[in-house]
Amino acid sequence: MTNKKTVRTRVAPSPTGAPHIGTAYIALFNYAFAKKHDGEFILRIEDTDQTRSTSESETEIFDALKWVGINADESPAAGGPKGPYRQSERTDIYRKHCNMLVENDKAYPCFCSSERLTELRKEQLAAKEMVGYDGLCSTLSKEDAQKRIDNGESYVIRMRVPESGDCVFNDRLRGEISIPWTQVDQQVLMKSDGFPTYHLANVVDDHLMEISHVIRGEEWINSTPKHVLLYQHFGWDRPEFVHLPLLRNPDQSKLSKRKNPTSILYYQRAGYLPQAVLNYLGLMGYSMPDGSEIFSLDQFIESFDIDRISLGGPIFDLQKLANFNGQYLRELTPDSLLGELKTWNLNDDMWKEVIPLAQPRLKTLADLMPMATFLFTDKLEYATEELLNNQIDAERATRLLKISQWELEKIVNWHGDTIQETIGNISEKEDIKTKKLLAMFFVAITGKKVSLPLFNSMMLLGRDLVLRRIHYALENLATDGTVLSGKKLKKLQKEYNSLYGNRS
């Protein structure tokens, strides 16, 4: 039986983009389990990827979880006795533990160049072998390795993995799982820049923060042997593992932004109630003992039994969520609904941003609402001909919209100037007049050929709604016969990487 005094769970998102709805799903089940057993829930920021992590993304994670109503007992914002809770502030701790592994011959320095590793990967793929490190540096003596370090050679630290046998561990929902060690790569634990990889930092932090139950998505099952091995190497007791089923699209594929909006903040911007979103996530792979579908967070916690989670892939259906949200809205009193509208976007702060944009275009007060309507809606209605405006064909428009989607996703500082710079860059690289490109964007973003200033409007809408509007525009073109198939998408992405750089 679970000891109520020792339950500590955590969620550990990476601040490398918009906060994912899957993060809220995992956080909810961790939070409910901890609170059911009078435990603590920890929010840890895994920002060891210094090239992609941003403070803006971290802030969005805080805002998103706060919006849905999940408040951490310990976090970078709340503090706590086991901090710091931001991995970039714990690098000395990781180096110390990595050195312990090297000293005890549980890990070793690897000097292989990226060129060699790339070539090795190509050879393994060609031979249809398992892709992974071949252990070349694992046989170096400590003396030879130290000489190369002293000579200034770049290196990483890799974990030693058994060459035979199986890793056997227990999952609370799935029972005993066995994975052969031959399927486990000799994982890099410490990168050449001195920052740890996810696997080392994850295990060290979970141990030092006294995490009792690691409740995470099932995509981590195949990585669990690496974590089990690290616990063994350090001589630590490991936590209980619980791997939740992944959220799925209605077609059973893994939930992805290509088919569904995945940013939590999109749902906030699009007018969903946080309590409805959280309630819907609670139904993902779980059913209340009394069969009820509408419940509060407190009711969910009160009746929560982690062993009742279903392993069937839960379907995250946007239409069902919208209907679910509608049920919540209809249950509100008029005063409560008015309060929700004001909290959402119909408030003085928003109007103070909109009015200066609209005022130069007003002839009567009645002109304001039609002019600003697009700022307070999700999906717009317009004809394909309006989107193309007799200036561009559907195939070219599809390419431009998809590239714009990828480029806008990369913007860290979401501001009118940076948006304008991004669109200008696309115009130049794609050899299309900015005026032509903007004409398409006006319709895609505002639903009209002429509207409020475009870049200011995009700033007010926010990145998530803008990206969704572009998605809708692509859907519009797809219904007209221009479909970006898997093959075409791969070709476009290759061209995009060549012209614009990697999407991340």
C-alpha cells in the first residue's frame, strides 16, 4: 500500500517551444496521485538543451499549468527544499555524479567525432543493424583517456551497458517488462559542453528530489533500462515506474500539431474554459468509479485510483472537447459567463490594444465590432479564391503557408517587428513580392482582404492562434484539391532545411 507521507511526483517539461497539451495531461495524473496520498507535486524545468531552451518558453509553461489549475508545491517559481528546480542551475551536481561513474568504471570518455558517428550510423542503417554506438572508446585505458583529455581533445561521457542479458523492471500498470541489454545504446551522459543529457539529469534529480513515483508517457519505456542501470550504478533505490498511454489523434496516430493544436495556450486563446480542458484530460485513459464525465479537480483527486488507468490509447478529439466545453459554458450563470468572457479576452487590456489600431479606420462606432471580430474567434470563413486572390496558385500558396508556419514557430520574441522580419525573409527567399504574400496572409489571419494592421493583429492574436489560422488555411487549400502528402511534405522539409535551417 502506498505510504501517504512519502509520495512525491513530478513533471519535467523542456522549455523549447509552446507548452504541449500532453504536459498538462501528464501533470494532471502526477498531481492527482500526489494529492490523493497527501504528497507533493514538483515542477522541474529540464533546460539542459541550451541551444533551444528559452526563458519565454519557460514562462509559458508556468502560465499554461497555472491556467489549467495545476499548482506545483515546489518549482523554480515557488522554490522548495530540494532546489534548484531548473537543471541549468544544477550542472555542478551532474558533473560530480558523472565523475563518480567514471571513477567507478561505470562510464567512460568517448572521443569519437560527429563525422565518425554519422558514418557509423549510415553503415548500420545500410546493414540493417541496430543503430547505436559501437563502443570504440570503451576499451581505452584510463591513462590513455586522461592523456587525450589533457591534450585538449573534445569528448563526451558515455555509460557502460551490459553486453548480454536483459533489463527487467516493473511497471505499475503493465507489470514486468524485459528489454535485452543489446537493444540499449551506450548513452551519452555528459555532452562536450559540460551539460548533462536528459537521462543523467533525470535520474540524479529524481533521486535527490526524492521522487517516489515516476509517472510519465509510455514513449519512455524503451529508455527506462538506461535509468534502471544508472540507479544500479549509483547504488540507489529506484522509484516506482508508471507509464501512461499516449494521447492519440482520432485516427489513432500519436497526437501531433500537424493534425491537432497541441499548445495548451492555444486552448486558452481559442476560448476554452480551463476547468473543461482539465476535466477532458482527466477522461483520457481514466473513468470515474461512478461513471460521471463532468467533475471538478477536487472530485477527480478524491476518487483517483491510478490502478484504474486504461492502457488503450486515449483519443484526444477536438470536436468532443469543443462539445464538452459547450456543456460547461451552458451550466454557467449569465454573470459567471460574463466573468469568464472578461477573463478570456473581452477586457479593457485587450481593447486598449485594439482601439488604436481601429480608430484611424472608424467612421461610426458601429464599425468597430465587424473590424475587430477576427481577434475574438478561432476559425474564419472565407472562400479559397479570396485566399489566392488571383495572384498565386494553390500549390505555391500551400508551400508558402507551410514554410511560414515553420518559420513563425521558431520566433522566440513574438512581436510585430519580429513577425514582419520573418515574413520579409520568406518573401525574399521564396522570390515573391511582399505585397502578394501579405495579401494571402491578410485573408488567412483576418478572413478579409483588408483589415487592421496585419503584424499588430498577429501579435495580439498570439503565436498559437496565428499558427492555427495558417493550419486552417492549409485545410482550406486541401479541400480544394491541393494536398501536402507525406512524400511532398518530406521533400518540402528537405528544401526548407536547406534554405532556412533546421526547424528547431
